[in-house]
Amino acid sequence: MTCPLITRRHWLFGACCAGLGIASSVAAETIGLDAIDTEPFPSNANEALVRLKNGNQRFRDDKPRHNHEKASWRSHLVETQNPFATIVGCSDSRVPPELIFDEGFGELFTIRLAGNIIAEDVIGSLEYAVSHLHTRLIVVLGHEGCGAVSATLEQMLDKAKEPEHIESLIKSIQPGLKTLDLKLSWDVLLHTAVEANVRWSMRQLRAHPELRALPEVKRALLEKRVILVGAVYELNTGRVRFLD
Ligand SMILES: [Zn+2]
């Protein structure tokens, strides 16, 4: 009698190898059954989003599985990678995407700059992710208590002046905060500004001429094969709140 678990694991093994574009005979030698995923590789953008949400729920529940960290799994990533999502996040040490989504090596393509800003090199990295790696989902991930957003607000309130290189971050963030009511209490203002900054980064991505000029990226976004979503990570709860 065939064990259902083994059958499922073999199916996943095949699906995984197909997704990676490598011969299963080669992978069989290098991966080993213990390294096989416990859920199917996302076949579309919505499945990728569900997978991130499930991973964040495990993280919040303090039940991360820390899958795909062992040497047996890493060995087959030497030649290739097949991340299912791209995260445009902040450099903040408290918001590491792989941990908060409970994902392993080779699963997330991450682009991190303070304030999750959209700089030219971010666009280049994103083009690579969509055109070459074919990631199905792009998440702009801000977080509560963001220092870069906070510094921008302080400057707008004439409370602080930052050194030149931090100024360049502030210049990137400030246009997205210009409609905020600066008379709000600080906590409410920062909370509102973090979300506004995520939406600002998303607007810049959608409007960026280089990204729009890429036929494959444009087509993939229009056909929703690739979707762009915004989210805010809550430091105190560990929850990733996806925006509407
Ligand atoms: Zn931040």
C-alpha cells in the first residue's frame, strides 16, 4: 500500500524541480526527501500572497517551521534560484522578511533600503526580479515606528535637520506625506505616515517609466500574473497588515 504522505512528497518534489528548472535526477541526489517543501510552490500571484500570510501567521503564533534552511536544501540553490515573491522593504533590523514570513533560503527576493524608498537601483533590482526570476508577487513592506519616516516628519515639523545622506532619504519620502495633517498627535501622525509612505512607494512603482516600459512587466501586472500589494509590519504584534 502506498503511503499518502510519501505520494504527496514525491509530487511536491516533482513540482519543486519543475519550478527550479533543474533535472529531477540531479536534484534527487542533492536535495534528499527531508528537504522537500511541505506545501506546493505557488502557481500564481494570489497563491504566493496566501503563502506569505500563512507564514506570517505561523510567525505570530510563535510556531515557525524554519523550513528550507538546511545544507541539503541550500545545495541545490547553488546553481539557480526561484523565489516566489519580491519584498521591497526597510533596512530596519527588526523587520527581516524571511523571518516574519517564515520562509527559507531561495524563496524571497528582498530589496531593502531605509524607508522602503523607490530609488533607481530599486527599480533595476525589481526589473531583474520580474523579468528574469519571474517572481509572482511584489510586496512593498513598511513598518510601524520606521526611523526614516519619523525623520522625515521631524523635518517637516522643523524639529530636526539631518546630515546630507539622510536628507536624500527624506527627499524620497517627503512627497508621499505632503497631504498629512501635521497637527495630529505624534503617534497617530507616524502611524498614518508609515502607511502613506507604503502607498507612495507603490504609486512610484506603478508610474515609473522604466518599469512601465518593460513590456513583460507591464503585461504581467495588467494580466495580474504579477500583483503589487502594500503591507505594514506591526512591531508589537508581529502581524503583517496587508493594505486594501
Ligand atoms: Zn524603517
